[in-house]
Amino acid sequence: MNTSTDNFCFVSRASTDTNWLWHKRLSHLNFKTLNQLCIDNLVIGLPDFRYTKVSLCSACEKGKQTRASFKSKQISSISSPLQLLHMDLFGPVNVQSIAGKKYTLVIVDEYSRYTWVFFLRSKSDAPKEIILFVRKMERLNNLTVRSIRSDHGTEFKNSTLETFFEQKGISQNFSSVRTPQQNGVAERRNRTLIEAARSMLSEANLATQFWAEAEVLSLIPLLSERLILLVTTAGIGRLPLLLKITIADFEVNTAGAKLTLLMFLLLLSEDDKERIVMT
């Protein structure tokens, strides 16, 4: 008859004073990692105990607290294009584009996630571009803009836009101070454009002054995300059947426009090329 012996391992708990003593000695390390250091015997002089957190550390509560995450909205209340527009402006950039632009105005439609990008010479040009954009989109698509969401920047909060929006009956929603998450749609699109532009310029070994062209191109490959560059287009449906691109729409000189269009064609598949009309 075989007999087996069971091996037992007894682990003693550390006292409350010992718990907090080593927690503080190791720069307020969390107790899970503290126990792992003890098990692997990675710290000389660390007592072989099981460390438990019996209460919260007041110093950790003050030093490690973070803002709660902003939950995504599960059900959308937007039922048509142009009902809600997200806007954000970033700049000035250190190196102006080859067309002399230093700012980028990004407008995102909540319903379709279509994105319009405008390059500006100065921050004061933003109100004029926004007014022209709203009038053009409403006239071309027979739709009305109902609400605009942005931050508290002076490019959005000024007497010119307030008067225009009051006449049009458009409401302005401003995000809270130091809370860019409330304008997250436009902020996220800005980050995507900037990161993509940096990556493309680095890969192509192009000068930084081509950042505007790179941002334009960064919108094209996002067709799978229901996003397409609206330079001039027929309709504002979820997926336009025609995208017409002209050199003048890029607002750059002839050499820069040709380079942009050449890079654009290299990114397209054969099916996408059939949908493009170049003039």
C-alpha cells in the first residue's frame, strides 16, 4: 500500500505596522507587487510575510487618484447629417505649410463622422470659415445645422459667431474648462491626423512643410471607417458615390498639389480609383 505525504506551506501574515512600513519603504508600492517581490525573494531584507491591505492609504489616495473615464454614449440621439457638428482648431505649428498655413480647423459630423479639414493662416480666420461652411453645407444639401460642439477657445466663442448662430437658430455646446474629453470626437480626430501626418512624413523623408498635404492624405485610407475627404462631393450620404478632387481645393502651389495627388493615387486600390474623377 503506497502512502503519500502532503506538503504544507504555512505563510504568516505580516502585522499591520509591518504592512505599512514596507509599503512606505518601497515608495508606496501596491501590495500585489509587494507580495510578488517577497515570493521571488527579489529584495534583500524583506521579511517573508504575506502582506495585506487592511485599509486605504491616505497618501496613495491623494497621490494616485485619477479622473474617472468618460463613458461612451450607447444610444445616439442624432438622426440626420449636420444635426450636430464637432469642431476643434489646433496650432500654430512651428513650421508653416508650403501655402503659408499655420492652423488646422477640423469639423466632424456626428451622424456620418465625415470630416472636413481647413488650413488657416491665422486663428482669426476661423469664424469666417465656419460661417461660409455652414451656409454652403445647408444650401448644397438642403439640411440645417442645429448644434455645434467645441471648446471655449476664442475662435469659437466670439461676437461674430454668436450673432450668426443666433440668427440661424444654431445652439453652441461648449466643453467644460480643462475637460477636452467632452469634445472627444474632434480631439480624437485631431490626434489621428497629427500622428498619421508625422508617420507619413517620416516614412517618405519629406520636409516638415508638407504637413498639410500629409494631413489631407491621412483622411483617404479611412474609407473603411465611413470617413472620406469632402473636398467637393455630390451629396452628403453615408458613402458618396462621387469624389471630385481639384488642385485648387488643396490650397497649395502647383508643385505641392501634384505631389499630393501623386501620393494620393498610390494609396488607392483599383476599385477606389474608378470612383475618383480628377480635374
